[in-house]
Amino acid sequence: MKPSHARQAIKFLAERKRPAFIWGPPGVGKSDTVTQVTNDMGVKLIDVRLSLLDPVDLKGFPQPNGKVMSWLPPDFLPRSGKGILFLDEMNSAPASVQAAAYQLILNRRIGDYELPKDWAIMAAGNRSTDRSVVHAMPAALANRFVHIEFEADVDDWLDWALANGISDLTRGYIRYREKNLTTDKLEAGMKAFPSPRSWAFADQIVGSKLPVEIEMEMLEGTVGKGVATEYLGFCKEAKNIPSIDKILLDPAKAKVPESPSTKYAVVAMLESKATPDNLDRLMKYTARLEKDFEVKFMSSLAKREDCDELVTTGAFIEWARANRSVVL
């Protein structure tokens, strides 16, 4: 399930207080998606890393209460308000901790603590195929969850990247090499590999103006050697794209790149620079590219946060009418 669909599913389940378990490889944005859901709902988020806890940390410490023993619950569990209690890295926790969490998930209480009625429980973890430290989940516990298989999605990531200031170069490269957004299979001994999380950091490295040799080694340690080499080559070639000022000054004559990789870079640049005032000129320029690139540019505008201002311009409406067969 891609992130945008997972976000809708998690919101649906949270509103009904139905626990969900989100499965997916490292770095694809499982935790960020839960955070986005709480932001969308306007509720609190408590993030608990179960892999760092002992059973007593969750159940609470025993204390004498007259002639009986009671439990002093941890302060990180909610007492009031509305929100999502997020049990991250759950299947990386030992069986004893998972057993303690079972009571909380099953009965919404543990020891002397009871979860407030307006709080939902969500959990997440890596798969055994991701070469992460995971422990088998008891069938009785697994049966309490709705299970969501979470996967990285290029279009979703590009929408996020544009909204969060990821550079034109990095967005252009991922458009050009979609398969390199994340790795299909984690192999034994693999330390660095591409993922949505590692690309966000790689973007910072490229924009840091570090010496070339340091930049290269850091990128290799972030997204892997082969991908880092290709990414830097893309960035070097993309420096040949015309400036936004030249395109706006004369969109009919500004240089059009020849290589596909550079065309991806220029489209990524233009989608972040488009405004209602300059859209007609940018469209004149992108119309000189192959239709696929023109469509990518127009599609990206329809997904921007300020899309209402763009799609209601005369230039956009005219293009949409002339390209009815194209699905934005």
C-alpha cells in the first residue's frame, strides 16, 4: 500500500479505535505517515519504541499498596485528551515485551493503567525479509491488528519532496531513475542503500558545498556506491540546464536539453518555480519538450499545495481542454 493510501487507512482505523500494524522496510516513512495522520486529525502522538523497553517499563513498577501489590504505570502513557499511541519497532522487541503490549492492545489496559477512550493504538515494524532484528509475533497478538503492507511510492515521495524543500536535482534524479528511490532487496552486509529517508539526507549532502571527495564518500555511505556515482553524474550533467531567468525571458528560444536525464532535471526545476503569473511562459517552454515531459510538468502542478491558484489560470484550463485524453 503506497503512503497516501496507508494514510487514509490509518486515519479510518484510528477513528474507530481499531489497532493497525504497519509492515515495511527501513526508511520508507512508516513513522512519518503516522505523524501526518495525527497532524491531519489534530490529535496528539505518543511514539514509544518497544525495542528499547523491558516488560516492566510498559507494565509499570510494582509497589506495595497495603497488603497487596499494585503497579505504578509509566509516565509516557496518555492520561487524557485524544491521540494515537504508536508502538514502533514492535516486532523487534523481545517476546516478553510483546506479551506486555498484548494486554494493552487487547484490553486497552495494562496493570493498573487504562487507555483513555479517545486514544487509538497503532504499531509498526520491519519484515523478516528486510534483514532487521525481528522476533516472531504471537498469532493471538497478530490477530488483534489490521495489517498494512507499506511500500515506497515514487509519486507520493515526489509530492512530499516538493512540499518539503527537497532540491530540484534530487527530485529530477528520482523522476529519471524511479527504481532507485528504494532498494528492492536488502542483502547481507549491506550498510548503505537508497530509501526515502536516505534520499532526504543525500539531498542535504549535495547542497552542502563539501569538497568533492568528501561529498562522494558521504553519498556512498548514504545511498550506496553505485547509486551515489550515478546520482553525482546526473547532478553534474544537470548543471547544463538553462536558468529559470532565461526560460522566462524567452521561452520560445531558451535552450532545450538533449539528454533525457537533463530534461527530467529541468522539469523538476520548473515545477517548483511555477506561479500563476509565469505559468503561461513555462508552458510555452515545456511544450517544446516531448509530450511525456510536458505531462509530467502539468501533473506535478495539479498536486501542489497551492494547486487551486494554478489550475484555475487561463493557461492551465486551455491546456487541459486541448489535452482531454491526458490524465492528470
